[in-house]
Amino acid sequence: MRFFPIITAILISTALYLLTFERESLIAMAGGEITEKEEVGYLPAQKSDAISVKVLLSNAKIVESGVVVRGRTEAARNVVVRAQTSGLVISQPLSKGIRIEQNQLLCELNVGTRSVRLAEANARLVEAQVNNNAASRLAESGYGSETKAIARRASLQSAEANVKLAEKEIERLKIYAPFSGLLGSDVAELGSLLQPGSECARIVKLDPIKLVGFVAETEVDKLLLGAVAGARLANDNIVQGQVTYVAVTADPMTRTFRVEVEVPNPNGKIRAGGTAEIFISTSGERAHLLPQSAMTLNNNGDLGIRAVVDGLAKFYKVKIVRDTSDGIWLSGLPEKIEVIVVGQEYVIDGRKVLTTYQE
């Protein structure tokens, strides 16, 4: 009685061995055949292996792309007007912040002894003219030497130069505004002594005003002189202008390139030194406006979309041009394409799909 369980276990083990390792031999002995899918444990094929997806028909359009730069506002001109000679200020001072017109008087210095020097120079000039005329006549008549006539002529030219120097020194006593603008500082006070190089006033020109930013070396080649640019200021005002300067050398510390945008500022409402978010448009390129949900990754981790080509799914690698509230602009795609917007995660390249179009 004890042998029956042992014999039963041996028979079961033998049957399992034959079914597992000698399956083909058993089927051949029974006269049957095995299919490839049955061999690897596949289920019988369905009536259709196509996957249903939703597709958006998209046509490429020209989209304006651009570069966003964080920058600041800067005066078109910011000049310190300085004295060219020394003297006491005798003009009434002007207060900072007022508007100054071109050639308006800013500072006037005391003439001092300069008028006396001018009178002396004029007297020397008259004497030199008389001596030169006499020497010239004597040399022409043969009673005087030619060298003496030349010396008198040189003395005359020296006297004329001294007169011009004295007159120029007096002209420098009045300091005028070189251009129209606003006074950025108080004009030199009445009675103060100015030396050559001393500050008389500072003039700031805010129309037009400059927007200054620094662009990375990977983006600077996209910018062109005259390109349209816009900016959002700190007070949320939007302004527009044109690119007037793109640096050809990078800042040695940051490896960025200076870019300047000129913006009209007739009322002077835009102040210098404020922050600005600058958007500079670049040359347009053709791209597709698609929902962000249409984007996916392939097995290599590349960002792209899946489309339907001849009834089969195909992956396209894309480049993001611009992100908007209506969707995302993508380039690197054919002119006309059927983009899978629902079901793209369930198909691979070459997989047959059943398409349903979305408006």
C-alpha cells in the first residue's frame, strides 16, 4: 500500500517532464503541428491589430521668433559739461531737473584780467603790422635786408596768434549746453571757483532712450541691426523700438554681448536706470502650432511628436520655437502633417493606426 503514492508521484513527474521538455515529440506522435505563436505562448491574432488614435491636421505657418533679454533703460546721452579755463562763477545757478535747450548758457566766469591781455595783444598786433610794412618797403627798395623783413613778418604772425588766443580765452568764460536735455545736477553755484576740468553741469538726454541688455553667445548670431524689439518696463508699460547696436566683442567676465535698442521717449516718461524685459524679434521660420499634450519622447529620450504617414505611426524630432497660451510652436516637421494628439503614447514607429480627425 505504501508504494502506490510513490508510483503516482513518479507518473505525474514523468507526465510533466514530457509536456514541458518533449512537447514537440508528443505532438508529432499525435500527428499534430505547432505554430510559431503557440510556441512562444502568444494569444491567437485578433481581427485587426491597428490602434485607434485622434489626429490633428496641421499646416506650417511663418511664426516670428525672438530672444528675451533682461536689461535696463539708459539715457541716450549723459554728459558732464566742464570748464576749460579757471575763474569765478558770476551767473545765477540753474536747478537740476529743468529742461535745457541746445546752446543755452549754463555757467559764466568772471573775465578777470583777460580783457587787459586782449588789449595788450591787440596793441602788439598794431606794432607788428607797422614794423612789417616798413621792413617790406625797405626790402623792396633795396635799403633793407630780406632777413629782417622775414623776421618782421614772423613777429606779425605771432602777434595775430596772441590776439586769437586772448579772444578764445574770453570765449571760454561762457559755457553753453552742447545739446538739448534735462539737467541731471545743479549748475555750479554763484561765486564758486572753477578750474580747467571742473564740473559746470550734467545734461541727460532721454529722447530717444536706450534699452540695454546682454545676450548669450548662443543667441547673438540671431540678432540683426534694425530688428524690431519690444520691452515691458517695471510699471508694466509696453514700448517698442529698433536694435541700433550689437556688440562684436563679448564681456570678458560674463561672455555675453551688449545689445542696444532705441525707443522714442518724447515726453520723457521713461526714466534712465529702470529694469526692462526686452524681446527682440529674429527672422521668421515655418512652424506648427500644436497642443503641448501632443509632445512625447522616443526610446532615445528625444523630444518630438508622433504623426500618421501612410496609415502608420512615425516619430518626428522637433525644436521648440515659442511657447504661447494657445499652444506651442514646433519646427522640424513637414509642411503638412497629421499629428497624433490622442493615443501617441500607445504606438511605436511602424504601428498601424486607425485615425479619427480632430478639428
